[in-house]
Amino acid sequence: MSTVIYPSPIFGPVHSRRLGISLGINLLPADGKVCSFDCIYCECGFNSDHRPTKPMPTREEVGRHLEKKLQEMTAEGQLPDVLTFAGNGEPTCHPHFAEIIDDTISLRNQYCPKAKVCVLSNSTMIHRPQVHDALLRVDDNILKLDTVSSDYIHQVDRPNGQYDVRTIVERMKAFNGHCIIQTMFMRGYCNGVSVDNTGEKFVGPWLEVVKQIKPQQVMVYTIDRETPAQGLEKATHEQLDAIRDRVIAAGIPCTASY
């Protein structure tokens, strides 16, 4: 059972496959998981296994801890490549997400102006005007879109509450290209049902929607750590490379992480 629960509000720096030296910002409680998805591949485990007892960090706590860490990294001569909002669930769930983004941009400009501000989001809150506008202000607005199949999303991403992929896609289009699409490709079975989304049945429709969204970049990746569900398998290098090459052929920059 996967139980990677991150400290809050700051963790790392860590080396990210996709982002480089990343200083993590976790807006969720330090002792549990808060997410609008309950993905079967999440390194933090299932929501029900990690119910938090502590509150989310306040805006003031995030700013104070981030500045202290950036001061330490400056003294050590090791500045981050990116300040990444991630951690124990969906960062845009925080009630003061937009204000924290502004504070982070200000601190970035002061201590590490070459670093990017990045948000890893499952896209469920992008209908909120404040969240949408805040994501327009960050450098890398990374939005999850594992598939355009509603059945697959409910089987694998398992949203809590209503989720309509067509509506999510329209909201992604509203960023007018200021977004990066991130997609998990994998193989295997969960509860006896295939979760393989590497075939044409899934890749073809997904690629057509990606073309409509017109993101600045696409990131395709596969399982890297232990998963809470058993029976999941990594997509192969060949499969990821083939998908990456199709995205690039469509005129959209794309990277593959194995």
C-alpha cells in the first residue's frame, strides 16, 4: 500500500522527472490527503486511507515557510528550477489558492527570479474564476487529462462528485493555450478490469481533443512509484515514445517520462 504523505507547507527540494530541481509547496494538511480525485495510481494512496486531522496551512504559514526555505537555499547556493504546487491532493482546493499564488510569485521574483512557478492540478476546480485567473499568472499551468472516456475516468481517476470531461475540456480551452496537458498512460488490470489506455481506442480521441485545446506543451508519463491499487503496470518506452511522436507531429511540443 502506497503511503507517501508529504510535509506541509514546504517539502524538498526533489528532483522531478519532468520539472528539474523542484521545491514543493503543499497546501493540504501534513498528515493526510485532500483531493477531488481518488486515483488508483496515486502515490499518496487512497483518500479513505489517509484522512487528515490537521488543518490546511494558512496563507501566512505558506508564505513564511517558503521565504525561510528560499533564504536557506540562497545561502547554500542551490536555487530551485521550479516552485511546484503539489503534495497531498489537489492544491486548488485551498480557499486562498489565488492569494498564495500571488505571494509565491512575489517571493520567486525576490529570491530566484529564474525559477518557474508551477501548479499540478487535476483540473476539477478550473471553473472557479479565481482559480482560473490565478493559473493564468503561473508559468506552468499543468492540467491533468488522462483520457476523454468518461467510463475510464470514473474507473481510474474516480472523481468525488460530478465530473463531466466535455465541460473540463471546454474550460481548458478557455486558457487560450496557457496550459500544459499531463496524461498518465499505463497498462494492467484493477479489480479484473483492464486499465490500459495506451491503445488507439483511447489515444486517438485523446489526441483529437488535445489538438482542440492547443496547449503550449503535453507531458505523457507512466507509473513511477508504488500504487495503492494492485495489478497496474507501466506503459512501455515504445508506447510512450509513439504517443509523444504523434503529439509532436500534430505541432505540439511533447515530452515522455518513463
